[in-house]
Amino acid sequence: MPAEGRLAAGARLALTTFTTVPVHAGRIDRAVAGTAMALAPAVGALLGAVLAGVLLVTGGFAPPLVAAGVTVGTSALLTRGLHLDGLADTVDALGSYRRGPAALEIMKKPDVGPFGVTALVVVLLVQAAVLAELAERSALANAGGVVTATATGRLGVGVACRRGLPAARPDGLGALVAGTVGPPALAAGTVAVPLLAFAAVPDRPWQGPLVVAAALATAVWLLRHVVRRLGGITGDVLGATVEVVTTLVYLGLVLSG
């Protein structure tokens, strides 16, 4: 497939994977999947812009916490809740203290265990609390914070799909995307996203990029642990990475020193 066609197909796949935008994915192979994973931060930034608008508009006529709740709900709606589902399944598997196929079997179960429920509650509460804080800041800090968090969360997917990390199963999304993001694409994302972060805390422009770096470093550590326990990445692991990294960025942006 020509490079232009692969880019277009990757963009469509990124939109259908990370949002509910109704576009036809078309042909899918590992090259297209790798392009889609590399474009994930751009899709995250677009999603963040939408969510920042929701927070800003809703905050104009509702209390900050209500606006934050609406924004969190909108995020789940626009992503089909897939990342939250991946978070719950991954935490359940890790919390079982099982390894390999036994842990993967837990991830495939349709029910959610106590570890998964706790993870969902904590993540949603933290995100809502931070968004309530951002709703009371300037429009620039509001938009910068939400866009930075959502873009960094999807950059975490590129980190998870970098070369050298295997898939835990021979089939599924993990097998399709594992090892497909090369160093140039990953480097581009790790340069572009921190640039967005300068606007997240206008009076301390260094804080946003520092928070992004810390969240990505945590993702590297978490993924290393996941690979040891599960044998590789899965689609659920990608979803968990999105939510963990996004939440860490949100949290870091409201810390004051």
C-alpha cells in the first residue's frame, strides 16, 4: 500500500479505535495498525478539544462538579467506554496474582471483580475532581489541561505498541498492534504532546511537560510489569494504559508546590 493510502487508512482506523466517529476503517493490516497507533495522540488531542468545549460550556451554567461529571460521561460515551473496560479487566487480572494464561483467562471473563470496580471508581473520581478544578480556571488552562491529558493518554498507546513489547496472545488487537510503532513515530509524539502541555498551567509552563514525562515514565514501568505477568500486551492493556496515563496527567496538572 502506498504511504498516502496507509496514512489515510491509519487515520480512519485510529478514529474508529479511539472514538465513536462513524467512519469505515477499510483495509487493516499491521502496517495500517502501526500508523493508527502512531496517530493516536492526534486523535486524543481532537477528543480533548471536544471535551474541553463540553466542560467550558457546561461550566457556564452549572456548578463545576456537575460540569466535570458531564464531561467525564461524555468522554466515556465518545469512546464507547472501551478504555474503562480495559482498565477494569487488566486490574482484575493483575490483582489475581496469577500469571500467563491463567491471568489472561480472568481478563476474558464478562464480569468485573472488586479490583476492577475499585480501579474504575478511583479513576472516575479523580478525573471528575480534577475537571471540576479546571472548570474554575481560565479557558486556556481548561483547554490546555484537557487536551494534554487526553493526548498523553493516547501517546501511552504508542509506548505500549513500541518495538520490543510482545503480544500476550496470538490473536486479537494486541497481536495486531504489538511492536508496530517505531522510534521515529514515538519520538514525534513525545515531542509534540509536551508542546501542547505548556498551555496547561499558564503561570508555570514547565509543569505540563514535566507531568507528561512523569506519566509516560510510569507507563513504561507499568507495561514492563504487565509483560512480566501476562507475557505481553492485549487490547485491554492498551485501554488500561490510556486511562492510567490520562488520570496521572490530570492529577499532576492540579498539584501545586
